[in-house]
Amino acid sequence: MLSDDAFTGLGVPANKFVLTGVTSNGSCSSRGGFGVSGKMFFVTGAKSAGGASSGGGATRSIYQKFRDVDLLDKKTVTALKAGEDRAILLGLAMVIVSIMMYFVLGITILRSYADSVWTEESVCIVVNSTIMADVNCSYSCGSDCWRGSKYPCLQVYVSVNTTGRLSRLSHNEESWDSNFECFYVPKCQKDTAAMHHMIVNISERLKPHQQVPCYYDPSDQQESALLTRLYDHSAVFYSLFWPSCMLTGGIAIIFMVKLTQYLSIMCEQVVKIKR
């Protein structure tokens, strides 16, 4: 028998092998190389099968790990791509809605504000406030049904402090368009007494020598003055503020998504160059 030192000298771990002895003639002992007294020994791996199976299992486990990581990366990339697509759609929707809001505001508020000639603000002193004759009006009583009614016409004259001229005062652009001779045009209704009571209350509040804020035409194209405007500077500002915020937010979302995609591509290229 060979000792463990002999295997160690040969560079082979002793616990990994067993020796099998085969009887042979003396002439064959020189060929065995390990023979002593006519016996030749063969070195066989007792645990070779176990070692092979463990090596295969380790290989499969490593392959499974790489496969799991690959699948996880694919799932992550798919989820990120879906989220980016939704974010871009959200940004585009916000941009489109804000443009539509700009269009609607442009044909309503901005158009009325731009067409108004009463742009300068001043202080007016009430000179006279008188209820004149009744004015005919019509109201709807159903489908294809119109009936007539009347409301009293209140005329108010004021003196504009800035220009010093005498002007007829109207409530706003809408009242001036309906009837520029009357200060206020109420909504026509069947109850004439209610409309008369409303006009009397307004007349009592606009007493002579009372100072009220007003708007006038600096180009003197219109002799009338307005007590209020349908859409002033603050109304225009707030009507444009929210669509502008939505437009800015939509553009910012699209820009951030595109920037993230660009940085991701640059990072992948840097990693490939380093490998």
C-alpha cells in the first residue's frame, strides 16, 4: 500500500482516490510503475461521479442566476418603457388641452377685452340720475314662444375727473351694447314690478355728487363711460394663468422623460466601453 505522502508527492489528494490492486507477473511490474512484489495498483477516483454531479449543479445554478437576472432586467425595462409612454401621453394631453383652452379664451375673454375701448380708469362724479320712460323687451315663454314686457330706463350722467367732460354712464360693455341710453338693462321677465323695483334701488345708490370709479375712452371715440368692465386685467391674467401652468407642466414632463431616456442610453454606452 502507498501512503498518503506518496499521493501528496504526486500532487493528488489522497482522500479523493482509492487503490485497487491487481496481481500480475514480474514482467509486467515494470509497466505498472506502482507495483511492489508482483502487484500493480491502479489509481481510480472514488468520488469522481459525485464531483461531476456537483460541478454540473453549480454550473446550472450559475446559469439559472444569470437567466433570472436577465428576465428581471427585461421585466424592469418593459415596466420602465410602459411608464415612460404613459408619462409622454400625459404630457401631450396636457399640452393639447392647454392649447384648446387658449383657443376658447381667445374667442371669448381676450376678444372682448381687446375690442373694448374703455381702457383708462378714473373717478367720476354723479351729476344726474333719472328714471325715464319704459323700454319694451321680450322674454321666452317656451319653444318658439316670445312675450313682451317693459322695464324702466335709468339714465345716469357723470363728470370724468381726468377729462372733465360730461358722459353718460353705463354698467358695462354688455349693457352699452343692449341699450347705450340706459345705465342698466335687466333680464327681461314677465314680472314688470320686480324689474321696476330693481331699477329704483340702483337709482337710489347713484345719488348726485357721489364719486364712483369708472372707465372711459382715452381716444374720445365713445362719449359714454363704464362703471365696470366685463373682463379687466385681473380677469385676463387669471384666465391665462391656469392654461399656461398646464402647458408648462406638459412640456416639463415630456422634457424630463426624454432627458431620462437620453441619460440611460449614454450610461449604457459608457458601460459597454468600459467592458
